[in-house]
Amino acid sequence: MLPLIEFVYANAGKVITYDLVMQMQFLVSMFATLFSTVGMLINKDFQAISREAKEYGLGETKYYMVLVFTSILVQLSMAGYLGVIFCATSLFTGVLVTLLIPVQQIFAIIFFHEQFSAEKGMSLALCLWGFASYFYGEYRQSKKKKNQEKVPMKDQDIPDEV
């Protein structure tokens, strides 16, 4: 979805502004909500929500609070993703999203006292390796560009005067 949004930005018939980015975020979110709601209606999942709320270990009120705050956080993160695509690229957005995986794992270990398994360790290492590789590649590419800009033009590159 991220490259598709970048494609839309690149091929838009007008200048992309903050307002347009927010409109796109609203439309994407509304379409996702409608799509999910239709699916939930077909599967009769709305009846399951009240049952799940009653079975939730912390109580019904906290269950609904979790649902509301999760939906708000998802909307904020999507707005952030669209903003990063607007300011940078979808590749960079993907790298940032990938960086959130080890952060979530570390927070789960610290706050929820989860076990640090071998799978989590491998996932953490691969995510950090990918993040470091991306930034190292960007560093090398920018250094190469700076070196090419510093090279003076050769005499044969200068056109003869007429």
C-alpha cells in the first residue's frame, strides 16, 4: 500500500499539500472501515464483541477502552506513514515500520514481562540489521554524490567557443 500511495502522490494532477494528505488519509481509513464493517456484518462478528468484552480479564469497560484507543493509535500511525511518504519515500516509511517491530518486542518484554525467546532474538537482530543496512546504504550513496560533485570538469568537457 505504501508504494501505491507514493505513486498516487507522484502522478497527482496538482500539488500535494498537507490538506490533500489528510484527505487521502481520511478516504483510505473510511474505505477500510466500510470494508471491515461489511465483513463483520457478514460473519456476525458484532455479537462476538460483547461476548469477548465479558470474557476480557480486566472487565468490559477496559475492553472497550482498548478497542477505542487502538483504533485512535492506528489512525495516528497511518497519518504518520502518509506524512513520511509525503516528506520522504515509501521505502523509508517501510524501514521505519520495520524498526517498530523490535521496539514492540522490547516494550513487551519490559512492560508485560514476556519471555525473550530465540525467535524474538532472531527477529530483533534481523530488523536492526535491515535498518542499519538501509542507513549505511544511504550514507554511502550520499557520500558518493558529494565526491562526484567535488570532481572538477575536465578540459574536454568544456565546449569550444564559436
